[in-house]
Amino acid sequence: MIKQPLQIRIDAETALCVPTEKDAEAIYQLIQTNNSYLRQWLPWIDFTRSIEDERAYIHSALLQYQDNQSITFALWYQGQIVGSIGYHPFDWLNRRVELGYWLAQPYQGKGLMTRACQTLITYAFSELKMNKVEIRCATGNTASAAIPQRLGFTQEGIIRQAEWLYDHYVDLILFGLLESEWRQQRAAR
């Protein structure tokens, strides 16, 4: 049985939708327009050389979604795709998942990615019954690291030389949030 692509509404202007191959051109154009900005921290930018490359990625992501291995979402804001966020990959045995995300530069500072993360954290704990959500950010990527800090994650450590970024290794900060901590945060509000 094929699952329908998942859609999660964040607010009246913002939604998360599993992209389909028809979204490939819009996502590719967004990546190309923001290439130098995104390339600072994302090691896969140079592998997205054409709309066909993006279409192949979306096809692969849809297969992983069908197999319950991961879910990739396009972040829609005011009727257009402005970034991406996803669970990569699910560790069903240990009930743990990592969130990864990117946002086009013109949409930074609006709280879009924080709200998207908050939405997927809630979904991970309440719907997927995860025990832990992790976020990893390069040590110099302060904008990305501000999101888990804002959302009450614990900085668990630094993973040294964890990611190859074109011509050098970068260290990654590991942030974690447990389901019990998330419940406590919600109760305190």
C-alpha cells in the first residue's frame, strides 16, 4: 500500500509537505538561488547540479518515506517552498530520530524553522512515539544551533571532525531532547 504524502499545517501561512517530483524545479531553483549561502554548511549542495538531480533525490526520499526509514518535508510559506526539514533516519529500535533542516536566506529571522522544528518535535513524540530527537549543527553555524537551544535541547557534546564539507572536516554539536523533557516543557507552559 502506498502512503499518501504527509502534510502538516503549522499556521495559516506555513505548512510542511512531503515533496513530490513536481516540486523538483522549485526546490532546485531555490537551492541554486541560495547556493553560496547554503554551501557554507551543507555538504550536498555541489551534488545538486540539475533539476533531474533534485527529482532523483525526491524520488529516493519518497521511497524512504514509503519504507518508514525517513521523512523529508518541503517547508512552504505564503504559497512557496522556502526550505526543507526532515527526520533522517528513524532508529525505530531505540526510538530516536535526527532532525535536519535548511532555509533559504531571505526567510531567515522569521521564526519559520523554529516553528517547523517545534512541529516535527511534537509529531515525533506524540505520533511516532519517539523517545529522543537529536539535532546536529556545525560548531560555527550559530544560526542553526540557536534553534535547538531555543527549543530546550541539551547540548550533549561535540562530535569531532564528523562531517566533510568540500575541502575540510567540521565538528558537529550534538543536541538532544528526550520525550520526558518535552512533556515537562509542555506542562510548564
